[in-house]
Amino acid sequence: MMAAKRFFIFFLLSYSVAASVNDRYYPRYHLAPPFGWMNDPNGFSEYNNEYHLFYQYNPNSSLEPGIAHWGHAKSKDLVYWEHLPIAMYPDEWYDRTGVFSGSAIVEDDKMYLFYTGNVNFPGQTPDHQQYQALAISTDGVNVRKLASNPIINGTEFQPDFRDPKVWKHGSTYYMVLGNSFHDEDSNSTLGRALLYTSKDKENWTFASILDESDGSLGYMWECPDFFELDGRFVLLFSPQGIAPSGDKYRNLYQTGYIVGDFDYRTNIFTPKTDFIELDHGHDYYATQTILDRFKRRIVIAWFDMWEQKYPEERDGWTGQMTIPRVLSLTRDNRLIQKPIKEASVARGSSLFSGKARAGTVVTLEDKAGEINIRAPKNKNLEILIESSNETSKVIVTYDYKKGQVTLDRGGKDGIRRTKWRPNGKLKLRAYIDASSIELFFGDGEVTFSSRFFPDGPVKLRLSGKSDVESMKVYGMKRTVSVDHSNGEENGGSK
Ligand code: FRU
């Protein structure tokens, strides 16, 4: 094993010297891999007053997920990120075809990393098995897998049995897991979320099925998360296999939530809502949350979608994370997402401030910017984000008669739309970053996260009759650097 690992590190270093990351689409202030492929956020945690984020990582290629490792980065403010060495390699019998997604808890100065070990058996049925494993870090960088792994074999739940999210309540540890099961009645495969409990983090007992698909919620639930928020409980997960329905569920896979009550004595979750999509853009998946030291429930998502062929693949890197967002729950059980207030740390110079007439054009710097708009709620609004290539135009509209907001990034399947009416003024915040746009309508009632690929300078234009009462536009600093040296160069400097 050790020799293999050394060879691998050597291979990595030589690869990284040769690796050339083209940064035309590389985010200026969103976390992306130094090079190679990134998917799900993992192990979101705080250690010694710094945030740590691990992620599904293929250091060998940006063209495919490959065999997952855990990449690693840390940040003091969730804005400036520093790349750290790869935390976990697929080097044990139970994770040899993937150190899959999982989560972290920190106790007694130790990080406990719970994850899924994936093992493929090509040509066999089933062709893979998934085990839950535990690894520990005592310094926030080096990680040691338990000799007694796997900690859960899950024989009765194979083969799709993954993505442990762990938390502690009272003196008990809880783990929610994504799973598929065969439903006899419909003779089909359906998704569900399982709950396990433990007293010592190593020995786990199956406790309950938190919730399951009735046929309308897909065949597999990935990356489940379960937490208390504003007096209720939220089951947040990423189901695969939900059919599109009108403006809903337009992406290949979804991310959304069910709100309900939970009884820690019986381990029974009683839903009080249907499944609700969390974001309305094209690229938002596999969320993970943390309760941070300020008691904020912060969510971060993979700012991509499976099977999309993003142009950045050819640039030596693929995938990024969304801006972390603080969650809260409305009285009628809807999640609100607000960008973390630290996001303002990335603001650069002010590019525009004041009343803005229809036709106003603001050119962003380095293809990145933050836009804040306040407009009357009884007038339509149309904002264009333009660059030199026609295919990378994004049109954002608010239609006050229909009570609807739309993001159109052009091309095939360019439109995403949802119903929304502002309570008071029409408020919109948009973050643009080299190959992405995130929209926050109102106080975060509705968000859209989509990738787009502008070549040349990016301009913002208020079109048609879109006078706005106030508009503020900021440039953005670079807080994440393109790294050609496998973690030896760190994030941007302040
Ligand atoms: C979600 C997911 C997880 C799995 C990981 C593998 O995007 O499919 O269910 O653990 O990605 O990289």
C-alpha cells in the first residue's frame, strides 16, 4: 500500500508540473479544485476556528469523476480558501473504487470523518457494494482510517447505501444515509433515507426509515442531511429519478427538502410538506450543511450537475462550490437562503451606485461582480448579462403580472422559471463569477444557480423599461487561486 501511495504522490507531483489550468472560466471567489475534477462537498466542519471543506476529487483528470478521493480546503471566512493536501486516497479494500461522500464532526480536538467506501465488481450483479467507514484527523490535515473499518456493512441495504451525515444529540450520535430499495407493490426501485444511531461513533444500529419515495420521488436519494431549524426538522436530500413536471424538476437530478416533526424518542419523522426544490437554477446538487459556531445553519452545494460536459473540463479543472448560504425557515415551512454575510469580504471597487435608468450598462472587471437591485414590484424587470459570445448571455426577468421570475442562459434547455412575488420592493442580488451566476430574489426566498461560459468582458445591461430605484455593482477580488502545484500554493492573499 505504502509503495503504491508513494508512487501515486510522485505521479501527482509530476502531473501537476505538467498540468496547465486555463483560468478563463476559473472562479475568482468560489471554491474550485486546484486542478482535476470536483463534485460533492464533504466533511463540512470547523476545526480550530477555521472552516474545513472536503470534496469528491479526482486529481488525475478533469474529464471524469474517476475514482473518488477526498480533496481538502480550509478557510477562515468561507471566502478566502486555502488548498490542502488530499485527505483520503482510495487505498483500502473497502474504498478501492471510491472514497465516496460523507460528513465530519469535531470533538475533543479531533475530526471524525464518516464516509462511504465504494467497491465496484464489474460484470457482476449487483456490480458494487458500499460500506460506511470512519477516519480521524488529530491535526486537521492528516487523516487516518480506522483499522476496524468498515463500521457499517449494511448487508441488508446493499448495493446503494451511501453518504453518511452524522450529528450528535444528547449523548447519542445519529447518522442519516441515502438508500435504494425494492418496492414489492410497484415492483420498482425507490429512494429512501435511513437513520442509524450510535453511542461511540464506531458501533452503529439501524434505527428507522426517516422517509421514503412513494414512487414520485425517484429511485435513489443521494446526500441526505437532517437537521432542526427554527423548531422544525428538515430532511434535505438529492433524489435521482424525479420526472420533470412543468417548471419543476428540469435538471437531470434534483436537490430539495421536506419539512416535518421529529421525535428523538421514537426516531419517527412526520413530514408536513411535500418535496420542495431548494434552488431553481441548472446547476445545484449534493448539498451539505453545518451548524457553525455562530449557530448558523449554512448550506453549500456542488455548483454543477452530473453528465453535463462543462467546457472547463478541457481547461484542466472541473466543478466548483456555490457561495455558502445561511438557511432559515418561514412560518409556512419554506427554506430561505441568504448568502453568508462574509461574502462582502470579496467585494472590490464600486462600479456603480445609485438610480439606474433602462439602458444602463456596467462592465464588470475580470468577469466577476456582485449586483444589488431594488425596483418597484409592479413593473417588469429585465437584466442582461452579456459578453462577446452570444451563447453565453444570461437574461434575468421578473414578470409582475404572472408573478414569476426566469433565468434564461440561452441554448437548448436554457430556461428555468418559478413563481415568486416580492413582499415589498423587488430586491435582487446576483453574484457573477467567470462561469457562474447565482441569483437571490427578495430575502432569499427564491434562488437560481446556473453555470454559463462568457468569453471576453462581461457586461450588465438594464433593458427595456427597466428603470431601477437603486443599483449597486461591485467588482470582486480573487479569493481562490488556480493552483498548479497540488496544494503548495495557497488561496489568494488579503
Ligand atoms: C452524489 C454522489 C454521491 C456519491 C458521490 C460519488 O453526487 O453520487 O451519492 O457518494 O457522488 O462521487
